[in-house]
Amino acid sequence: MIHEILIVGPLQCNCSILGDEVSHEAIVVDPGDNISRIVSTLEKHQLTVKQIVVTHAHIDHIAGAQRLKQLTGAPILYNQNDLPLVKMMDVQAGWLGIATPDVAPPDASLEDGQTISITGLTGSILHTPGHTEGSVCLYLPKQALLLAGDTLFAGSVGRTDLPGGNTQKLIQSIHESLLTLPDEVTVIPGHGAKTTIGTERDSNPFLQ
């Protein structure tokens, strides 16, 4: 598997490009900004985007999705419970003092247990509300890899003080959907350094 992590946008979001070396199909997760860099990376590996997955509809994760769709034709997938956040994208842009990006409802909603696949690569969606109502993670069991969005971080958890946030739901989501995964699973959070499920189960102060 090809896995490139690009740090994009003013809030340094981790955008993942997941590609198959044989089929040259790809999934782009959280294209929040810097679409030209994302496209250059795709071209470097000769990858064709088949799906654009957004873990949640905060501006730093979704802002470039529509532009990437225009360039690639790939559908945008995120959970419909985050539509209220999409409708207040102008407010989100105001928080950062940037222009309001072009955003739209998802081409399809991501639901818990749903399979996400391209030729040679398969994962499943874990609905993990708490950071937002529609927050999801993408789990690839064969690669022991979890793209956690802003649900779980190295030594921390997602903030819950923004619209749609709920601390109780977040902790419940992590315990029920993420800490049940094997210890060796690598976690790529939405921002910052990678970690593992085992490390967070053992030492994350928010989960004890």
C-alpha cells in the first residue's frame, strides 16, 4: 500500500493518500487545503482518486474536498450528521479569518460498519460521535491502520467545545469503537504525531 501523509492548511491537518501499487486507485482522506500538493503527490505515484473521505465537517478537514472533486471526479463521502456544520461554513471560516470555501452535501453518507474499498484496498467506517455528531474513523484491518480524524490523538482526545461536540459521547465512542481494536494498530490522528491503540489504552490520561 502507498500511504502518504500531507500536513495541510493553517491548522496543520493530516491528509492521508491511500493507494494501491497495482491498480493505482486511491482514497484521499481529509483534503482540508493545499490541493495542488495533494494532486502532485497523486501524480507522483500515478494514482487515480476513486473516493474522497472526510472524517468530519470542520473547515480544516473539508475545505479542499469540493476542489479535489472538481479535479478528479471522485465522490465526497462523509456522515450526514455533520450537515449543520457545512451550513455554517461561513462561521467556521470567520473563526480562522479566511475565505469561505466551496462545500456541499456528501455524495453519500458514511455510516457505521460501511465498507470503503478500492481495487486492492479495503477498510471500514467507524462512526465515532463526540468531536462532532458525524465524526467517523477509517479502519484498515489488513494494514493495522486507523485514520482517526479528530476523535483520538497521541496522548489526547478531540475537543468538544465546538458546535456538535459532546464529551460523554466522545469518550464512549473511543472506548466502544477504538479501544476494542488490536494494540498494534497504528493511529493517524487528524493532527500531530501518530500513535498506537495499545499506547493510548495504556497511557492516555483522558481514557483512564
